[in-house]
Amino acid sequence: MNAGKAPAPNPRRRDEADKPAILLATHEFFPTRGGIGVYVYELANAAARQGHDVRVLAPGHSRWRELDGLPVRLEAISPAPVLAHWWYLPATAAWLLANRRRLRGQVLHLCQQGPLRVMLVLGFLGLVRPQRLIITLHGSELLQMSASRLGSRWLLARLLGTADRVAVLSKWVKDQLVHSYPEAAGKVVVAPGAPRSAWPNPGEPTRSPGSVVTILTVGRIHPRKGQRTVLEALGRLDTGRRKAVRYVIAGPVVDPDFETRLRRLANSGGVDVIFTGDIDDDVLSRHYAGADIFAMTSEPQANSVEGFGLAFLEASAAGLPILGYRTGGVEEAVQDGRTGLLVEPGDMGGLVGALTRLIDDAALRERLGENGRQWAAKFSWESCATAVYGDLP
């Protein structure tokens, strides 16, 4: 992607030349492991490959220069290279107001909760009126705004009523949305995402039968991602199995207190546990290649849920069997009994039993992993871009 430069040549068919430009607004960009940053990155580039004029509006980042040469332009909300979280909302509001005339001829796509909250007010006041408005709901923000007593629910209902399209990551999120906001019915498209398009190739898997079974979790260090639950399940295995497994926890620390509790639990469980911290894609791809099981027991929190889970698809693409909880949109990312094993949230006995099956049965791991490769290949960013931007009214 280019920051402040003309976009790379992107020849378009004659029937695409008159399409309005698309501006994706987000508060999370540069792409990291999983999450909304990757979703915006991949969706923007897929839309550009289809001939759309695409830009991403986000806080400036020093690593934008690494994305030079891709057919999408980046626009910084603020000239400062780092934008403090508390300053994002007023800075975004100021940018949208300053560019409101330009937006009258463009598609504004609110990709995340931050810009969505800004538009709740600006849209209600009629201060920003893009030619087309698209809203993406991942799941948690829908629950949070619906539970708000400060008027967010009413404002969201009003904004959804004026939107041209609402994109969600799963049928589960769609059902929640239409139930709470019937005015969105008829506008909703499901665009779950796909494995990353430029994933580093780690070569042949390094896992081998008879060796230590390596279990991998990829996700930010946060209670909702379920690392604590996996550690507790490992601690309930018999002594022989605990000595035969290794648990790798990969991801950035966003909750230091939770990480401290995890490390205490890891030290007392009798299992070899490795915390990698935030690692680059090349290192992460090697962890995928060396793992035998992918475990992420996403736990529903107060007004926070796993709307889909791109990490599950990436693990399946790497040929790993999945272990997870049956919650939110996870059942649409993991096929229970075919690409992985899912248990009910809070069912520790069921989780330990499923984990034991995967540890003991290499043939089961192989079968679920191969099914996962085929399953992940059915998802594409191009189909998501078509669902979100195709045939806009």
C-alpha cells in the first residue's frame, strides 16, 4: 500500500471506471496475526484487484512504508505517526467533517467499532452523508451497543436504517443482528474472510509421529481467547500425557495481569509451556508447521464474543486439527467432527476428553487436518469483496 503516493497502476474495465471510490475506515491497521487489521488489509486488496478505487483511512503507522507497491492508498487520520486511543474518536470525526464534500461521491465503509461510533453521531446530525454507506459488524460491537443505556442502541438502529449494506462475519452474527434490528433485514451479506493471501511458506511440516505432541494457540493474550482454559485442561491430564505434550501460546500481550496469571498457571501445571509474544509471520508459520493441534477455546465474555475466528481458518489451512468451544460463529469456522472437535463452553470434562483423543490418536489428527485444508480452500477474499461491494444500490 502507498501512503501519500499515487496508487500503483490498476487497469479497470470500462464498466468499472465509473464506480465510486471506496474508503475503508478502521482504527486497527497495520496487519497483525489475525484480527480486524488483516480483515481490512485483505478485503481492501481483493476489492482493488476487482477494479475498485480503494483507500484505507486509519491512524498513521511507521510500518506503512513496508506496504509500498500495493494497489491501495492509505490515508492517515492524523499526521502524528502514533495516535493515542483516547484521541482516535475526535480525530476521526474531524477528518470526516473536513472531507465531507468528497465523501458525497464515495463509498464509506465503517469496518470497525471506532469509526462506527463516530458516524452514529455525525450521521444522526446529517453532517456526513457519503454516496453509499457500508457497515461491518464483527459481533462484539453489536452486543455492546445493543446493551448500552446511553442511546447507542437507538442511534445504531437509525444508522443501520440509512446504510446501503451491512456486512457480517457469520450467519450467527446475522441472526443476532436481524433479531435485534429488523430494519437491517435485506441489507445483510455474510463475508467471513479467508486465510491470508500471502502467507509465508514454512516448507514441509516438521511434526512427526511418536514425538512430543505440540499444541498451539494463536491470539492476543486476553481472557476471551481461552488460553487459561487450555492450560487448565492440560493440567487435568494424567502425568504421562502431561510429559508428552508441549503448549505454545503465540500472540501479543494486551492484558498484562491476565498474562501474569497464565504464567503462574503454566508453572504449576507440569506441562512444557512456551510464550512467544508478538512474532512476525515467518516465525509464526514455522510454529504452525511444527504444531500437531490448534486449540483456541474462545470464551464468551460480557458483551464480547467470537463472531467467526480467522485464526481457525488459518490453522486449518496449515493442516491442523482444531480444538475449540461451540460459541458464537465458531461453528461456521470449524466443522465439528470433520475439521476439529468442539465442546460446549464450560464443559471441562468434555474439553479434557477431546484433548485426550487428539493427543492419543495421530490418525484422527491427520484426518481432521486434511479435511481442514480442503475446508479452508473454499474461502476466498475475492468472494468476500464481491459480497460487500458488488451490485451496490
